[in-house]
Amino acid sequence: MSWNVWWRFGRSWAAREVGIHDVVGRVGPDLLGLQESWSSADGSQADSLATRTGGYGLFQSSSIPPLPEEPETPDQVGVDIGVGLVSRWPVLEARGHRLPAVHGEPPTALVATVDHPRGPLHVIVACTQWQIELRDDHLAQMKELAVLMADPAFDGDLPVVLLGDLNARPGTPEIALLDSVATDLWTAGGGDEDAVTLSSTTPHAPLEAVRQIDRRIDYAFARPGRPGQPILASGSTLAGTQPVNGTFPSDHFATVSDLDEYAQADRTGTL
């Protein structure tokens, strides 16, 4: 599951947080990548969601999007923004990976290895540039993610997974960079080709994001751990598409897919 949860923007953060917990609790993902997530001195959103799901949470500060110059509400004071991961399995190691940028502070992706029962599972969580005038940074960041996904250091028995708000629709040069090294699980899992994850129908919709609005810009990608192993997915669907107690949980919808472990002589199953 990958979800941009819109930090503490807007003036309904507490109500939205209830909705986020409700949606995640109902979906019950094994892996949840969070973008525009929050962290404070009291803990992080990933930690809080991990407590609900019985898993493990990680947070990585990042510069996309930037924090407000002045807090809009008291709930934003002293609160960081970044990407997060909630994993059903323990985390073996994690680090930040800086993505390129020449027009401001570079964003940072979260790179984690979790202790899946069948071996180390490498997961990357990222949020990339969205501004039209900074498209050179956007392309450079997507190229770096493609290189990172293909890193032979991640080779093994299990796939390498990327969960991200990539701020580009399918078929664009930005997404083509990842298509060259990995499989879009939404498409592989039978997801609607016209699906939208940033919809103008929500009250929080950023209508000024003309390249992203009413597009599918949130993704889960996977590449084989070893050459020749297929990537199989099923059940692609959206979550968080309806209000919870009258409030939409985010300005984005979440993408959910089942990544099926490639069938081998001695094993089958679902991650």
C-alpha cells in the first residue's frame, strides 16, 4: 500500500488522522509506504500506524514538500515532514538516500530492509518533485530511483519494492525510467487504467497541480530479485476514496496491490 497522507496540512488534521487509521486498519497492509508523513518529538505517524497494525514504523525526513514558512495551525509547530514505512515484519536496517536536485534542498528517499520470513526484502519509499518549472530535477530524481532499484546489492530471493508519490502519470518520460527496470504493480495487478489517485473531487484537491490533478501519480513498483524471476501481482485497488466520519483522510487516494511471490519448485505464496 502506498499513500500520500498530506502531512498536517489543512485545518482538519485530527479528523483526517482518524480516517487514515481507519483506512489502514481495514486494509491491513503488510507494507505501507507513506509520503508527506509527519514526525514530532512524541513519535511519528508511521510509529502510530505500526502500533495499530502490530508492525514496525520508520520515518525519514525529506524536503518534498517543504514545511510551511509559518505554521498554519498549532498542530504543525515542531513537526517534521518526510516519508515513512510501516512493515508487518521487523526492520533489519534503514537509511536515507538523497535524491538529486539543483533548485533547492534535495529530497531524501527511505531505503529499508525488512526481515521477511523468506529472506531480506528491500523497500524504497520516495516522494519526488512536482513543479513544472523544476522538471529537470524531477527527471533526475526518477533516474536516480531507477538506478537505486536496479542496484545489484539488493539482489536476492525476493523482489525489490518501491512505494512512492512520483508526481507523474503513466506513459510519461519520468515513469518510463522506472518501467525500464521494474513492474508497475497497479497494471500488473489488473488495476483500472483510468484510475486517479489525486482527484479534483476531494475538498483538499490541489487544483494548481496541473500535471498531476486527476491522474494516477502514486505507485508501487517491483523488480525481480534475480534475473528471470517474474513479478506477479493481483487485486490492485484504491483505498481512502470516501470520507470517514464526513472527512476525506487525504487529498490523495492510496494504491493497494498484492505482490505474489514468484512460483518456484519449493515455494508459492503472497508477500
